[in-house]
Amino acid sequence: MSQNTTALKRSLGLWAIVALGMGYMTPTTVFDTFGIVSGETNGAVPLAYLVALVAMVFTAVSYGRMTRVFPSAGSAYTYTSETIHPNVGFLVGWASLLDYLLLPLVNAVIVRIYMESFFPDVPSWIWVVGYVVVITIMNLWSMNSTSKINGILVVFEVVLIGVFIALAWNALANGQGTGTPFSSVPLFHDGVDAGAVISGATVVCFSFIGFDAITMYTEEAKDANTVPKAIVLALLIGGAIFFVAAWFGQSVFPTLDGFDNTDDTLPEMALKVGGDLFKILFTSAAFAATVASSLASHASVSRMLYVMGRNGRGPVSRFFSFVHPKYRTPAYAVLFVGAVSLLAIPFTLEFVSSMINFGALIAFTFVNLTVIILFALRRKQIRTPREVFLNIVLPLIGTVLTGVLWANLQMDALMYGVVWLAVGIASLVVITRGFRRRVSVEITEEDVAGIEEAVGPRV
């Protein structure tokens, strides 16, 4: 196990962590995927977001409760390890790594696509290498500086989304689309099918990945109550932005008629409601959103690698658990994520994005299950109707809803995800020497008292 005793720096306040979650979720994604989801749901994008938001709310409550009990940066990995079994926790953490590792890569691919469209004669690898180096250095340098830059970028993109909504309102007042922002058509109309809406919800679920990543900053939050509040705030604020933006987008564009490119509709939507100048500004906001997401996702996955490394043995674990003595960031984990992001040079956006939701939905499902196991089974807090509702009904609903979304993933996502999980199982067999020993889980000394109070002394 690593002998490095340098701890992560507690420098993040409530709104800094909320902004990191918002940056991770990338609010402008609603416009990038609008064409795909509108085609999938037959013009019911807001309904798809509403379904996904409802599913995520139950899971967010579970995350908030578990992070109070286990104030460690390991998120679903830690919760599952402590309440079910460390080996199961390892597999949940491994599955989570799939989406955590790939989101920085997705952002690098998006930046490459943007830059290729502006400068087609420049080799694409130059943009990827330059962008990844900058993001990696910023994460390596200071978590506090990273959060401040992320916050500025998030504010910029949210302001531009507000401008889009104002322009859409004006377009509706002039008779475009449904002709009014108060029509129920964007939410429900003839031809809307429940199965198609659920399939659309699995696509937009990708947009909500980020509220859970907030738990990765637990060991850098200023106090224990910051992260649970930030989880709920980030989800509700992000969900409201997604829903309102989707509502106005669907109101102005009830069909995809007139769109040249339905795979990424953001530029055309901006052009149609605001002209060339707004198209430039809105594309700039989308670029800013991608940078913000890169900063937040790079930071969160490096923290997860740090915790998993801290809990392991051998040179690989020592590598990932190293904390820079000056900057107090998980330096080698940050560098590793940067190296993985360089795969944006050969990979396509379709290939990478199809794999992301698999791991996230597995993590969401297990976090809900850990609430039931910890509070209902281990602590026996089911003596009153309120306790039954909080400790069984709410997390069970979250488990079922995330399970439904997981079952409706695209076949490619399921196939690639199963392959990734099989590699994780093989790794676990090696690490545990054929399951003859358990994977260790280490939580810092300052956390032990709170954990023992909640679940009893650790064995």
C-alpha cells in the first residue's frame, strides 16, 4: 500500500462543487443531441428529459445519504465496498471507470471535431495533443484554480442558453413552430410512444452524468455537509436547464424538417433562431461547455483512480495513490487520464459515447441498493412508516428506474460494457489470487469516527 501521506487539499465550497457538477453535465448537450432524441421520441425531447430527471432524483437522494456516512472520494466504489463486499465494490468501481475515463476522451473528440471544421487542413492530432496537455496541466496545478475556471465557463454557457430561450420565445411569438411557449405539444402529442420515450431517456441520461461525480470531491470539500447539498442542487439546476431548453427547442422545432445535420443540431438551431452572429456565440458557448466538462471530468476520474490506488497493493497502486506534495493533487492519476484522452486522435464520437452510460447506470443501481442494505438491513431502521419509506421505498424506486434505463441501452453499449466488465473480473481474479483474499478499502483516519457511528466498527 502507498506510503505517501500527503492529503488532498480541502478548498472547495458549496457553489464551487455545484459548478463542477454543472460543468461535468455540460448543459449545451441538450442542443447537440436534440436531433437524435427528437427522432428517437417522435418529437418529445422534454418528456425524455423529464423521465430521466425523475429517475436521477431518487438516485441523487441515495448518493447524498451515502456520502454523509462515507466521506471518501471513492463514490459508488466505496459505498459498495463498505456495505456489500470489497470485491463487489471493485467491480462497481471498474464499471464506473468506463464512463468516468471516457468522458474526458469524449470532450477531446468533440474539440477535435470543432477544430477540424474550422481548420480542415491542420492535422487533427495537433488539436487533440494541445488540448489534452492544457487540460492536464490545469488539473495537475490546482483543484481550486480548476474550479474557478470551470465556474466562469459554466456561467458563460448558461447565459447563452438564456439568450437562446429569449430568442426562441420571440420566434414563437412570430408564429414559428407551435406559435406559443405554452403548448403541451412538446410534452405529449399523437404518435408519442412510452417505449420510445424511455429509449430517448437512456440517451439523455448521458447528460445527467456529473451529479454523481460530485462525490469525488468529498475529500476536498470544506465541510461534510457540502457534498450532499451540492449533489441535489447540481441535479435540480441542471435538470431544470435541460427541461426548459428542450421545451423551447421542441416548441420552435416540432419536427426535424429543414435540418441538414440531425446528429449535432446545435449550430443550425442557433442559426435559425438568432442568425449568423448568434450561431458564432452559441458555438463558442458549446466550446466553453466542453472545456468545463473536460476540467470537471478529468478532475473527478483522477480522484477515483487515486482512491482505488490508495486501497490497493503493489507498484500500480502506489502510482495512482501518489499526491503531489506541493500542489496536493493526485498527480500521476491526472497524468494517466491525460494519456487516455489522447485516444481521441483515432476514436470516433459514436464509438466512445455508446459505451459511457453502461458503467454509470450500474453505479447508480448499486448506490440505491447500498442504501437499502445499510439502513434497512444492517441498521434495522424500518421500525416506522417514515423509515420504511426512506430506507426501502425511495432507494427501491431508484433501483428499478435506473434498471429500466440500463435494460434499454443500445446493444453496442451493452456489448462493449460487458467486455469491459469481463476485463474487470479477470483483473479482480488476479488481484485477489483467485478470490482467496479481499480487496482492501482504506478511508482516511478523519473519516473513521463517522463511519463507525453509522455502521459500527470496521472489521
